[in-house]
Amino acid sequence: MSKLLLNLRNVPDDEAAEVREWLTREGIGFYETQPSPWGISAGGIWIGNEDQFSRAKSLMADYQAARRQQAQASLATAREEGKAETFAGLLRQRPTYVLTVLAAILFIVGLTLALPYLFLR
């Protein structure tokens, strides 16, 4: 029975390509399902052989650990260079957007707190 190795929802194209590449390089048989036209399913990379699934899962864990370290290193470099995105930086770049989102958040929180009081009176 096939098992899902990687759900492709919100997975960058480069990551999916790297996973396909190392699966092929390691000789692990896989197939891919495409996303549904209505957005219900995002597609995925599946392993058809259960014996190969445990090996693929351990390789996936190693790959994700390496990718996490790479992302953390690039974030640390961006912070050192002052290029990392911050709230203050976003507020300076897009003040209207930030203030609109904050107003929407405050409105929703206020509505959430006020409605029970109003309806239970």
C-alpha cells in the first residue's frame, strides 16, 4: 500500500525538486499526484513500496534537518547584515497595509469579546 512521503501544499518548487532528485538518486520508487483543480488536494509525493518507505522517511528526516540548518544560517546572516524582515521594517515599507491589518485584528478581537456579552444579556 502506498504511503504519503510529502504533501505538496505550501512546499516550494525547489524543495519538491530536491526531494524528487534524491529519491531518484537513492533508487526509491515514487509517484506523484497532482493538485486538484478545485484546490481541495495539493498533491503529494508517494512511496509505493512499504519496505522503501522507512528508508525514504529516514532520508527525508535528514534532508529536512539539513534544510532547516541552511534556513537558520541564512536568517542569521540576514539579521547580521540588517536585511531580515522585522515588524518595524514592514511598518516603514507598507504602513497602510500594517495599520489596516492591525485594525482588522482589533475589530475581530473586540467583536469576539463583545458579542457573547451582548447576546447573553
